[in-house]
Amino acid sequence: MNNTAFCITGWHYPPDLYQSLYSLEDADIYIVSHKKRREIPGFIYDLVSEERVLIRPNIGYDWGCYQQFLESGVWKDYKTIFFIHDDIDIHDLGFVEETKKLLKIHQVVGNGVGKGSVSYTSVNKHSYAYAHSNWKPDTFNFQHYTVRGSFFATTREVLERVGSFEVFWDPFKLNIGFGNWSTKSTCGKLEDIYGAVCFGFLSETFGRSDYITEYFRGVKEGKITQETGFKRDLYAFLKRISTIYLEIYYRLRKLRLRVIWIVLIKLFLWPFSGKLRF
């Protein structure tokens, strides 16, 4: 039985990446795909057995894939678990051993850490991103590091203690930006549990290391497509309502019947952040 598992968000299916990971001797590959099985290239099944290609509802973006993987329970058979996008570039398979070394010190290891607010955030700066989360920090000023959803690794013991990721499911597919909400709230939860030593990184350059290059939503060159019109406006509205919710939650807004307001706003937000399926 191998000690290492890879959970890959199957979307782009570049042959080089999958063949590279397949060459690892002490690793099992799992793919969580938000595409239909018939859309998955045939070569994948030459590398990964069909039972390890998990087809799941297309909700929650990358952290949704990762949570769906947790719910499968297969990770419990492994000591080290990598979570990656399939649009990253792997330059050196030595990242596996280097990551495992860092996991002896840290609970979660990412690729490259950015300066300032790029990889370090706080609830008071991005309060909207924590409204959906079942986890809440003790204070509105809580600060923490983040890893990108495109690459991070952790251990079975950490996943057992954390229990679940804090996913904004966005069942209506309004805006991929909700994936960043999942990142912030999940990473906040992790650092709240383990403290400042929680996160380690392979390099001090955001999105890059000697081992791996990450990209932004699969785009290596050119501009990122942004939502427009109704979806953009609704996203901005939900962002504002979520901010107000956190301000009420932390008593920054003085309201009568505070608990009722909290419940009502939470109920309003849940259809957008909850795990609805159509």
C-alpha cells in the first residue's frame, strides 16, 4: 500500500502532468472531475483506474472537489495527501520529498508564499469571505496565511482533526471568485487550530518554486475572463451582505434583535453558499 495520494481536480487533462505523476513509485492518483465521464480523455484510464476517477456534481470549484474527495473517505488510507489543479507545471518531481520534509514541521505546505496581503490576510480585510463558514475565529482581527488551491499538501492526521473544508459551494455558478472565499475561510480555520507554524512553503515567490509553477484559473498568458452583467452585480451584492453579516456577528453594528438578524441573513445567504444540487 502506498503512503501518498494525489487528489487532482480533473478539468484540463494535460497528458504531461498526468504521465509525470504516474511515474511516481510511492503514490496513488485520484481524480475528482466536475466534467462528465464521457468528457474525460481516454488516456487517463491508461494511467488511473476507473474507480479512482471520481465524478462529482459541478459545484464548489477546486475546494468543492477537495471536499468531495474528503467525503469519499479514501484519503484515510494514506499518510500524505497532495491537492492540486491539473493546470500546474511540474518542473521537478523532487517536490514530493521536499514537501514531506516540510510536513514534519508544518501541518500544510503550499508552493510559493507571496509578500504582504498576497498570502497573508485577515478577517477584517476580507470579512465577506468568512460569512458562509461554519468556523469563525474568536476576533474580527484574526490574521492568517493562505495557500493557493492549485497546490498544497497535508497529512491524514490534519484532515482527521480539521474534519472538513469551509467551501462556498455556489450552486448557481455565479462567480469563480467564490473559490477564494473557500480558500480564506479554510486556511483561517487551519491556522486557528494549529497556530502560526501551520503553513510552510516550497519557495518565497508567489505561485512559483523550483518544483512547480501555478497559474491563475488555467490561464498562462493573456487576461482572465471576468463575469459581467447580472452575475457580476449579484456577486457584489452578496459580498456586501456577507460583510454586513460579519459586522453584526462581531458586534461592530449595534442592532436590536441581533440574533434574529444573524439568522435571517444566514438563511438568505445559504442558497448561494450551501450544497444545493440541481
